[in-house]
Amino acid sequence: MNKVLILGGTGRIGSSVAQDLIAHTDAEIIITGRNSANGTALGSQLGSQVKFLAIDLDEEDSLKNAIASSNLVIHCAGPFHYRDAKVLKSCIEQGVNYLDVSDHRSFTRKVLDCKPEAEAAGVTAIVNTGIFPGISNSMVREGVEQLDEAERIHLSYVVAGSGGAGVTVMRTTFLGLRREFESWINGKWEMVKPYSDREMIQFPAPYGRTGVYWFDMPETFTLPDTFPVKTVITKFGTVPDFYNYLTWSVAHWWPASWLRNSAVIEFLAHVSHRMTDFTDKLSGVGVAIRSEVTGSKDGQPASYCSTLVHKNTSVAAACGTGSLAQLMLDGKLNKPGVWVVEQALPTDLFEQTMESRGIQINRSWLKP
């Protein structure tokens, strides 16, 4: 029987991934965390397919032993701003396949550097596998494939309240405000200030026209590395809209030294989470993605747009990760090396796994 180890499996995202695997595979699932009481209770709640193992990622011997007894490791222990590539390196040493839900460029660069070692070991490792990045990358790939030549990618995301992901999504948001980042614009790298250049994007119901802002995502550099385009834009926003203004004020008015202080980030994350405990009841915890790829088809300007809406951000992220895990466990996705989703997942398999999970992606051609 396949055995899947989910690091950070007692968190919102990790436990959602476990539930996806329960629904779509017969694998034995080991969820890990540091709190034995909470982990054991969650394991019992999820059912007989799931067991709990207490692990601290700093305990390298315990971590290596757990990895060695697994067929697949799924790294859900964020925020990934603070993580290094040691989990992936241990998987490569043990010959175990790997997925993660990482969402920060510094971590992504660290794990991508392990590509030669993973390829030599025959290990398939896919990173950034949640909802955004993750499903969003596959939506872009599909758009690029529809065109004869792609020139511009515009990705927009909106999350309602906490997104159902607890305090982690708040940490990730504020950590993303720390410094300017490089973006691929008109064929060259330019520095962009986070949460700048508000743009109103038309998302499907229930979101409608919603404000989004520049945000540092791994897609900002992985997409131009994968596809020969001139521009890649990644923008993010939240609802209710007043959260956008609060985040904008932190990004533009607070001293940079404050945002580099981990205590300040924790304060902001927990205050925001307490606020969303109230507003989530009104806004929900859903997510929407809009991917627009512009270029040419049959010698004419063309734009291909795809959109996705899901009522729970954490569950949607688990669908992205769980679908890849299912394909790897079934032997349908075997690509030794370290890859981002748009490089590893063929569009036909992406469409099949999304359909099996009831995720509807709407597609349309836009008038030039």
C-alpha cells in the first residue's frame, strides 16, 4: 500500500490535503505536527486511513526516518518564507517523491536548485502545488497552448476573508510586503513595490469587480522561465475591500524595518485573523482566479481567459495538491527532477483531475 507523509498535516491546508487523498486514493496517510493531543484527535476524526505522527522539522533523524518509510512526502508546513530545502534533500537521499504547497520565491529558488540531484535519483518533485500558485499555473499553461504565440500573462487572485486557512494566510500576506520584487515587464526585469498599482478586475460572481494589487508570487519568475512571453503580471486582493486598504497602508506607510521584525508580522497576522473571525461569516472564505493570456492566433491578436471560483480557499488548494499526489501514486505522472506545476502537469491530466473534483473552470476568448 502507498504511504503518504503530510508534513504540517494538522494545519488547515495539510488536513484539507489529507481529506482530498482520502476521497481519491486508498493510500495510508500520515499527518504530522508538534501537538500530539490535537494531532491524535484530528487523525481519529479523519478516519482509519489516517494516522498521526508527532514530528518537529528540526528533529532531523525523526524526519529522515519518517520520509524513508513513505512513498510520497507532501510538505505543507509553512510559511515557506522561513523554510530551506532540507525536506526535499532528504527525499532525494531516500529516493522518495515530493510535493509542496510553497508560495514564496526565495523557497522556490532553493528547491529548484536541487533539480540535478533529483533527476539523478529518479525522484519526481513538484513545487508550488496549491491553488495559487498551483491550479493557477495550469490555467495559464492551457491559455498559452490555445495561442500560436503568447506575449502577456495576467494572473489575478482574490480571497474572501481568511480563505479558511487560519492565521497562516495572514502571515503570508504580510510577509509578502517586506520588500520590492522583480517582475518581467516588456521583456526586462523591473522592481515592483508590493501592494501597488490597484487594478479593478471583473471576477465571476459572487465577487464581481474587485481591486487587486501587485503581489510577490513564484509565478512572477517561473512563468517567464517556462513560456517565452514578454510580460507576467501577478496581482492579489481580498474581500471585504477595506482589508485591501489596510494592507496597502501597511505596505506604503509602515517603516520597512517594522515589516522585517517577526514579532510585528505575528501581531499583524493575529489581529487580522481575529477580524476575519467576524467578517468570514459575511464574506465567506472562497477564492477566485482569473488568467488572461494575450498573444496571437491565426495571424490575429487574441486573448484567452479562464476563471475559477471555489467557496473554500483551503479546500481548493488541497484539490491542486491532492490531484498531483493522486497522479503520482497512480504512476501517471513521473518526471524526475524538480518542477513547478506548469512544467510538470499536462493539460489533459489537469482537466481530468479538476473535473473529478467538481472544480469548474470557465473559458472564453476575449475580443481584441
